[in-house]
Amino acid sequence: MPKTSKTSIYPEFSISQIYASLTEVMKFTTVLILFSLQTLFIIQKRDPIYHILTTSCLLVAISKHYVSRPSPVYLLDFSCLKPPNFCRAPLSTYIEHAQMLDFLDEKSVSFMSKVLAQSGQGERTYISPGISFIPPESSHREALKEVHLVLFPVVEDLLSKAGISSSEIDILIVNCSGFCPNPSLSSIVINKFSMREDIKSFTISGMGCSASALAIDMAQNILKTNKNSTAMILSTEILSTGWYRGKEQSMMVLNCVFRMGAAAILVTNKREARRRAKYKLLYTLRTQRAFDDKAYHSAIREEDADGFTGVTLRRDLIEVAGDTLRSNISILGLKILPYTEMLSYIASLFKKYYIEKSTYIYVPNFKSVIKHFCLPASGKSVIREIGKGLRLEEMDLEPALMTLHRFGNQSSSSLWYELSYMEAKERVNKGDKVWQIGMGSGPKCNSLIWECIRPIIGEAQNGVWADCIDQYPVSTI
């Protein structure tokens, strides 16, 4: 397994990013000055011409800001799949099956046992039925069966929760990295649920664990040109086609860590939806480092020496992930952090480079703005490293760690299991902001910032955590 070399994910704001932030400050300052002048003229009882000039400038500045803004995007509801019990895969059973495969030697099985032991996964995760076969079945037919098994139930559950019919969906986006059939996954869903003939459908592949957050950003952009519309996003990873049959350890890791799961999310730009929606989308941000050869090859699907296809995870993956995340949060920080935090960072940066080089660079406190965090559930060590870089506490890491323990790494859909965990614990209150971070191969990093707009209660009895929320958090992780 690749060694987890330490790398900093502390934000580094570039000159251009700082300039963009200062521009926003200047815009706000201009409005404030105009408002102050108008107030002063009223107090001093100046000539009406002064009032007309300042009021006109103020109205132009404010209208320019608001007229250009698209309709808000609201998250009506979401649903996470709880796979059937026959898909359960206790660690001991998984290793027992691996020992029965004639193409795996003792060294390979020992390596898989080590990866599982260090992964942070519990005994109640799920794998697709095809992988339970001896040998594992990775045919196209088996993959289609898995598609039906994971997507159909989660769509039905979301439609029921939201109280709408499939004919009311205007936009459908399905993301799955490793399985791209023909007809497409979105066509399969449209056929099953008899959706409208004019529905706008998209299927995203190859985007890795960041695909769900990316799909939300994509839906937001589509909604900008489609008023009063509702979009459904389906996020999953089909395991049946991703099983690696070789012995290269750097390619065997994903066999051990990926688990079965899916999420369905309903978003809309209908203004009347605010009354019943859970969240309002405040910010989205997509960054990537595919331009860098080292980053590009850090996680890549390829063939081994024997011709077996799998995803290679190189030793510098953790370092690359840190660089990718840092570039994302640097830009996002300038959008969401208070000016006091940014000034503290700039001051420490100036001191380090021009006064005292031994000075530590100030790490902005994202918790001054964000209340809840949904982190990539790639592994226990990755979650803790991100938490360290963002100055998070154990409770902030809890949703990601417990999702990893109960359901495993479900690729892009893990973010929604984490949000569901928070809701089941009734920790999300009106006005709270939630930060979802999706990271995937490419590499790329996608951030979503949501604001809770109504009290969320009673989810413990209805969601995917209903049968076990009282047992968490567990201390063994």
C-alpha cells in the first residue's frame, strides 16, 4: 500500500486571489461610503441635488449586484441507499473469500488483510453480489444488475420523501466513474421511471470520488438557464466492473476499500421551494491539477504486466491530494472567510517572508464560518490529516469517520451519508453552514457550501442510519 507521506494542506493564497478578495472589499466599501454620505447629507440638510446623486449611485451599485444574481438553488431532500442484508461483507468473510481465489497467493491475501485492518471500516459494510462469487463476477450483465439494485430503490425513496412524481423532474444527472453502458445510466433511469420526453439528462463518468459535488455544481449551472426547474442527481459507483484480478499491491487497494452505496439528491431553483427545502446552496468551487504530470498519474486506471486492468495508487498520492485540496480551500477561503481571518493570514505571511522567517504562517479558522464538515471518506488517516490541516476537532471528523466505519468508502456518495448522519443526530440547525468536500482522481477537488434554512428533526427514524444511529459514535475507530 502506498506510504502516507505527510503533506501540508494549509491554504496558500496567491497574489491574484488576494487581489480578487480586495476587489470585493472595495465594492463593499464603496456602497458603505455612499450610504454614509447620504446619511450625512440628510443630517446636514444639504441641497436635494446631493441626495439625488448619492441615491442614484447607491441604487446603481446595489442593482448591479442583485440583478446579475441567478435564482437561488435549494436542496429539497436527499436519500441514501441502505443495501440489502445479503450484500453484507464482514471483514473476516471478505478475507475468507480472498483465500479461496486461486489467483491470489498468501502474500496478496496478507496485504489485503493489512489494508482492511487499517482502513477504519467496520463489520457491516456492503459489497455487490457479483464480487461475492468465487471467482468474482465482473461481467456487463452483473454490472447492470448492480445498477438496478442501487439506483432504483434510492430514486423511489427520494420521490416518496419529496412527494413528487418522476414526471416533475426536469433535469437528471447520473454520476458513476467506472461503468459507462450503452444506453447510458441516465437512460436506464428514465426508462424505468417513465420520465418526460423533454427531460435534460446527463451521465458523468471518470470523475472519481469528487463526482457528486461536481454534479451539484453542474446542476446549478444548468438551472441558471432553466428557470423554475427541478434537477435530480444520482451518485453511485458500480463495483462489479472495478474488481482487479492481479497481484500488484498498488492496484489491489481499491478492491479492499470501496463499498456499495448510492445517493439521490433533489435540487430546484423554484422560489416557492424555499418554504419546504432543507438547504440553500451558497457556493460551489471546482479546482483540479490534471495539468501536472505527477498529479495526473498519482491515481490512474491502467493494465498491469499480466494485462489485468485496475486503478494504480502511487506513493505520492497523499502529497498530491494535499496540494489539490490546498488550492481549492485557498480560493474558497477568500469567498467565505471573515476579513479579520484573511488579514491575520496576510499579516503572518508578510512577517514570515520579510521580518522573521521562523514565524509560523497563520492557518485561517474555517470554523468561524462553517459549522459542519463532510470530508472525503477515503480512509481513516486521510480524514484525520484533512482535519488537522483545517484545525478541526474530533466531533467535526465524526460524521466522516462513522460513515467510513458503518458503510465504508462509497466513493462520491459518501458525502451524503455523512450529511445524513448529522441530520440523524439532529446537529444541523437553521442558519448552520455545511461544507462538503469531494476529491477524486484527475486529480480534482470540488467544494459545496450549504446553508440550512429550516429546522431538521425526526430524520433518525427515516434515514439510512435509522437502525444504528444510537450505536454511534463508536470508540474503536
